Amino acid sequence: PPPNHLLSLATTANTGSALTMTGNPQNILIVSLAYDDISWTEFLSNMVLPVIAASIINAVLLFVYYSGELFPGSSGLFECFGIVFSGNRTPEMLAQEHAYHARNVSKDAAEEESSGWSIWSKIQIIIVTIFLVCFAVGLDVCVVSICAGCVLMVLAAWKRQHWDPKPEVVEYDSEGNALPPKKMYDMDGNEIEPEEEELVTESETTLTEVDYGLLMLFIGQFILIGSFDDTGVPQAFFSAAMGGCAEQMTSVPCVYWFVLVITILSNVASNVPVVQMLAATFPYATPYDWMQVSFSATIAGNLTMLGSAANMIVAFQAAKVGDRTFTSERHAPFGIPSTILSLYAGTFLLSLVHFSPECSVKLGECDAN
């Protein structure tokens, strides 16, 4: 895919993950480490406006930066929006579409025409919808997540074993002609008949789909970041940077400096260790404090390539198919302004409209107020 599409995928995934407590690892960690209880619906209600604002800003900047690449032949930003909402095409876009279909006409003719969503996709949507409803009514997040994951895994396993067509193992010569199956013989010279169907277990299927290179990358990253966090340098930087705002981090105007410090630390030491550091430094932080931390630590992932796992996953997967255009040099000119604008717009909305208390219920501070 073109670099702008990869950039859009990574930044949109980061922004959208801020919406719920199950959207990313740092949100899950925040809910588990917070002194006061934070429900799934409470988290969602706080994040709706900031995430919508950040998504709009990110989308508009994509139009501003890459309208010429996304919509070749368009004359300006307003025409780009017209193309999106009206479905019009410029002559250059039509030429690209015709060239694409011409290259794939033989492939398209061989493939069976899709009739829309399959029954399996509909079942998955129903399960995910039930999954979200269970969250909304207040059922235990861990239990619901494990149950939904198990149901989806069993469904995928049954589909793969009993519904999907079996892969045809055929070898070809240099000219593309199918070769006859190789015959095998035992010690006595008798031909060994191949089994009619080789049983492939779910464990074998799952293990072959694990991206071990990416897994080792994250293992190394967390070991390095954990060691750096243990030195105390991030904590010292946070205390020095906050200065007089250390006791009133999320009050205006200190909150705007606070989220910037969190953003910088999240790109230096990663967002998950930063959340762990703040939980140890401020064990009785209020739910509203954690909402600001969650939003800023998540949006911080769009600042640099190393800011979030989504960026590295997108770059890593693109590199596996030979596309190495999604680089830090390509990411930074868009990521830095997008992150700063989204961060401060979302922080302003969250400070203006939030449903989490600015006091600790368990400590009785809310009753005192």
C-alpha cells in the first residue's frame, strides 16, 4: 500500500484505541492499577468527545497533507471531501481504476464473485455485539473477555476444520506445469499410499501464524524499557519537568503541561512503563487524573514511529511484503502536528466535559467536598 495509507492505518488505530478501557494495553493497566473503580461505561463516556475530535483532526490533516496522492487530479481540499461523500471520480482516478481492473481481470474471472458478508462474519459481529453489551451492563471485564475470546477461537477452529476448503498441495515445474505426486516406498520396495487427509491441529495452525520476529522485537523492547525505568531517570525527569504543578497535575492550566510531559515520556520510555511509573508515584490518583493519562499516553503513540506498537506492527508487516516506505522520516512530518493538535483539543474537551470524579471515592474525599 502507499505510505499515506499505512500512515492513516497506524494513526487511526492509535486514536481509536483510546475510546475504551479494552482498546489498548495501557488502558487495561490503568483500570487495574487505579485506586478507585472505573467502569467500562464510565471510561467510554469520558473518551467519546476527545476521541471524536482527535479522529476528525487526524482525518483533516491526512486530506491536507496527502490529498494529491489520495485523490489524484483533485483541485483542492473541498473537491476531495466531495469525492469522499458523493462518490465522484476525477479522470486520473478513473484511469488508475481501469488500469487496476485490467491487471486483475483474469484473476477476478477465476474467483467466485462474493455475495456480501458471509455467515461467519455475521456470527462474529453478533458475538462482538454481545461482548460490548456485557461490558456496558457492568459484567466483569476479565470474565467477559475470556469467554468471548474462547467462543471466537472455537468458532474459528470449527470453521477451519469443517468449512474452509482444504489447501491443495501441488508442486509445479519451472514452466508452471503441475507435477505428479511423488511416490514413496518402504524398505521392501512396496509403494506407500498417502493418507487421504492429513490432520492439521489447531495448535499447528496457530503456531505457524505467530510472527516470531515481531514477538522478539517487543520482548527486547520491554526488557530494555523496563531496565531504563528501573534506573529512576524517567521518574526524576517527570518530577523536574512538572515543578510546581506536581501537586495539581490535572487542574487547568497545569494539565496542558502535564499531558505534554506524558507524551514525551511515552515516546522515550513507552506508554505502558509510564503508566506503571505514575501508578507507583501517585497511588491515590483520582479517576479523572487517570482519564487524562490514558488519553495523552495513547495519542502520544502518533508522535513518532517508536511511540506505539501499532506503528511498529504496520511498518513490520509492510516490510515483510517488500514495502519499506513507512519510515520515521515519512511519519514525523505528519505525526508531530497531528499529535499536538489532537492532544490539546482532546485534553481541552476532557477537562471541560468529564464524568469521572476529581476526587477519590474510596478515600472519602468526594463526601468531604
